[in-house]
Amino acid sequence: MQVKTFTGGTSQEILARIKAEMGPDAVILSNRTCSEQGAVVYEITAGVDRDAGNAVPRDSGPGLSEWQKEWLQIKNQLFALMKPAMQLERLTPRQRVALEYLQREGASDAVTVELYNRLLAEPGASVLECLYTVVPVRPWGGAHWKQRVHIVTGPFGSGKTTTALRFALHLRKNEPDARIAFINADCLRGNGRLVLRHWTELSNFAYIEAPDRASMEQALAVCGDMRAVFIDAPGFSGERNFAKWREDMGLPGEEFAIHLTLSPFFDSAQVKAFLQRYKSDGPTGIVWTKLDEAECFGNLVNVACASGMPITALSFGAHLKESLVPATEALIWRLIFKRQIPGKTAQ
């Protein structure tokens, strides 16, 4: 195990250095603030296992290796020790109420400690101001997503096929003359296949099935003059993962936009597994689906803090039309703090 302590002016800066120097598998062991010559300094200690012969890579199996499980337990214990030590009376009443609300909504210990440290470092700042830097937003649309080919993936039942259709219908609404194609790479699921084919025919979208690399290459060649191409990727379980599937299908590269669909009612352990199973290089965003079925929305903050991926869109309801909106900070905060589904009155 390699352990190293980093110091800096902000937690975000230090976390970026940790990721660059120690890699994405680095585990945060401790996080504290101190004062040097009147200035607040953040100090984070991280560790990573460099014994490649004994460690089991995350992508090689369905679970965590033994050392990862051990450090996960240590991290949870550290957070359990840190939370009682937090002096909430040092926060303003408004800050304290917002932080406590986020905890009740399911915000993780990591998020709570991060926000607490940020609020102490920026007296008078609102919780929302701190959350802006923790929860990135990259709204769905041509202004922010210049790629022509969009791969939509996610766990089984998370709504990836309907999300792809909603993306296309949203694009068609804004660009009525846009030529749009769908490539179905998830041909084994009969129900999803029928739904996708049915709606593409109704909406006058091109539809092609591509279960393997050769047919995918042919499909992309056929769709070369399309305004947008949506690839419906399969879900993955066990030892299969999205990055390996992209490689096998010949789809690596920055020219493909990746949209990961998640629902807010997955628990923290399941979300961690999904983020590992569906991680991939290139521009990636998260689409939160089935919002109308959830009771709390703290997971939106947890996932953003853990992955660094921006929120792309918010999806809700059973209908395909008018049931997806590009994400904005205002919509996200209304959802989290008021439980207000986009387009509906606050509950």
C-alpha cells in the first residue's frame, strides 16, 4: 500500500492531484483542514495498492478485492469518527439546516464532510454555492454535446432505451428536419427491441440492428450522413463491463458521447458497482431517470461527488414525449430541496 499526504488551497485541487498521481483506485484515508499563517489549508491523505500481483483489478470480477473491502471499511470508520467531530454550531443556521436536510435526503458521509469543510473555509457562503462546484451540469443539447454519435447505456431496467428515444424526440422538436438514426446493439432483449423498433417507425427514424463489430461498422457507415445517431447499448452484469464492450465493438474515442442512465433509488453499494461497471473514457454524462418513482434525491449529489460526471438530463413519467428535460442547476436544486419534479408543482 502506498500512502501519501497532499495539501492545497481547495479539496477539488487536491483530489485532482491525487487522481493524476495515484490513479482512479486511490482511497481517501483522511481529510482535515488546518491554518497556516492565517490561511486555511486542506490536507488529504490517500492510499493505493501498488502490488499488482496480489491485487485484483475492479474490472476483472463482479466484486471488490479484499484490500478494497478492507479500505472501504476503514474509510467508513473514518467518516463515522469525523462526523461527531464536526462543529455544526460554527455554521450559520441556514447552512446547518441545509446540511441536515441533505443528510436526511440520503447524502453520503463523504458529501457531508466535503460540504462542511467548504462552508467553514468560505464563511457566509450558501450550501448551493458549494454544491455548484460538487455537482457539475452539462445540459443535453447541441450547444454542449457536439458529438454526432451518442451511446446510451445503463443498468437493466434503468430506462436507457426510452432515454435514447426521448433524446431523439427532443432533438426532433428543436430541429424538425434533422435526420436521426438508431442502432440497436441490445438485440437479445425482445421487449426493448420491439419498443425501439415500433417508435422509430412511428417517428420516421432509421433503425438498424448491430449485435457485433462487423454489423456495427456497417451501420455507422450507412448512417454517415445522419444529423444524429443513437446507439442503444446492452446492460452488463457479472464480469462484463461497458469499456470492454466498446473495445470489442470498435467504438473507442472522443467522437462518441456516452450517456449513463441511473435511477435515484439505487442504494450506495449498487451505485458504486454501476459506476465501476459502466465507466469509460470520453465525454460522459448521467441521465437521471424515473424521478417520479423516487422519494428522495440525495443520490444525485452522491454520484456527482463520487464520479465527477455531469448531469445531462432529468427524465420522469411513463410517456415518451415531454418527459425529459435538459438538466439545469435550478431544476436540480428544486428536485433535491423541494422534491419538485420538472414541470410539476412542488410536493
